[in-house]
Amino acid sequence: MDILASIFVDPFLQMAANPVFLLKVVWEGLVAGMLYALIALGFVLIFKASGVFNFAQGIMVVFAALTLVGLHELGLPAYAALFGTLIVMLLLAVAVERAILRPLVNQPDIILLMATIGLTSLLVGFGELVFGGEPKTMITSELGLPSGTLRLMIGGRALVLQKLDIAAGVTALTLVTTLALFFQRTKIGRALRAVADDPQAALSVGISLNQMWVIVWFTAGLVALATGIMWSAKSDVSFALEIIALRALPVLILGGLTSIPGAIIGGLIIGVAEKIGEIYWGRLLGGAIDSWLAYFIALIFLLFRPEGLFGEKIIERV
């Protein structure tokens, strides 16, 4: 009984005893969730518009961040380096369409998945060749990203928030809102959804698959760049950041692989659950539960709602 009480009662007593600290933990979870959501957003964009699960999204985040820092190290001003990085991501989108998507059109999904795994290895090797394997520092001040803290007094206690975290949250929300409107309200967005639903029907009404694929991969590249800047601002730019793409998989399961709002909701759920779980239940469950808690939550969703909170339910008729 004592063990059960310590697991099911003590953490809630701790939360009630120090609500300001709980708010801080929740805030840190929301920030982490926003960053998870940005990664998941890249997966959703490409899958929603082309039906391809892009395993290379994680390395695209690293590659975009390394390109930005590398161009700045060559002497370009920060915003010129940012524009140059956008050009590089556009060229990458064109190369992917020409070398991977166009030759493999109408191939089974597993073939396209393996192709993106190959793209991952290619970008890792090319990135190490061009930029080296040493960690680099993101040019946050040159890009005008805020620094320092913001103090809020609640009940006589100070809640300290990082301004960079606030900027990351605003950036994530802006991207999600913009892309959701883009897919729903614009002609190109509707064409992208038509391509994903039925490529042959889209071709029959004059929609160019090649152009649509370039657009969506370039858009995913923009998201990867924003994600790389925000993640790297909190740590160094290195190929180790590629691992964070795996943290987006539970987010995709929760939110749904085809839902842009689902990416943000799933990210927030995972981020907050990880932080609260680690702070209040980590010691009781052996520590480091944030490394597996997200996957446990995803497993529960797979059992009871495999399409996710906002995913499209697939009905198979036999």
C-alpha cells in the first residue's frame, strides 16, 4: 500500500504544495512539445501531400541548420545566409523530386520509405564532408532571436520563462496556422491534397505531380530550417540532433499522420507528459522515464485509436 500511495498520491500532493513550480514544469513541457510538433509537421506535410513517409526529415533539420551556420562562417551576413539556406533547401527539393520521386512513382510505399532512408545516409555523408563532424553554435543573436528571461510573479513566487522559449512557441504556432490555412484555402494546397488522394486523377485534371512534389518538399525544408534554428539555439548544431526525429514518431501516432493541427496537439501532449512524468514520477519509476514514456502513450493510442486524435479513419471493405 505504501508503494501504491507513493506512486498515485505523493506526486499530486507535491503539485498541490507548489503550484508555481508545476506551472514551470508545464511550461517547459509545452516548449518541448512545440519543438516536437515542428519536427512532426515536416513528416505530416510530405505524407499528406505525397503519401511518402519521409524518414529523412530528421537529417533535413540538421542539414538546414548546418547550412545556415556554414554560410555565415563563409562571411555572409546572417540574413543573407538565411536566404542562401532557403535556396539550398529548394535545390534539395528539386533533387529529391528528380532523383527519387519521379523514378519511383506508383511504387509500393515500402520502396519509397527505403528511398528516404537512403537519402538520410546520403545527407549525413554529404553534410560531414562539407561541414565536418564538429558541433557548431547557432547564430541566434545575429538572427535577432531574443535572449534572457521574463519573470512573472504568481502568489508571491517568481515564474521565470526563457524569452527564446516564447519565441519558439510563437514560431511553431505561426507555422502550423499558416500551413493549415495553406492546405485548406489555397489552390496549390487543394492540388497537393488531390495528388495525395489519387495521383492519376490529379494528372487527368492537369495537376503536375512534379511541381507539387517540389513545392511540398521545399515547404518541409522551410519547416526543417525553422526547427533546426530553434532546436540548435538551445544546444549546439550537430548530427546528434537527427535523433530527435525519433521523438516525433509518438507525436505522429497521437495527432494523426495526415493532420497538421494534430501535429501540434500531439506534440503538446507528449511534451507536457514527459516533463511532468520525469519530475514527479521519475524517481519513483527508476528515473529517465522521459526516454520511454512517449512511446508508452503512443502504444496505448495504437491499441485503441490507431488513426490518432485527428487522423482520417480508414475503413476497409471486404
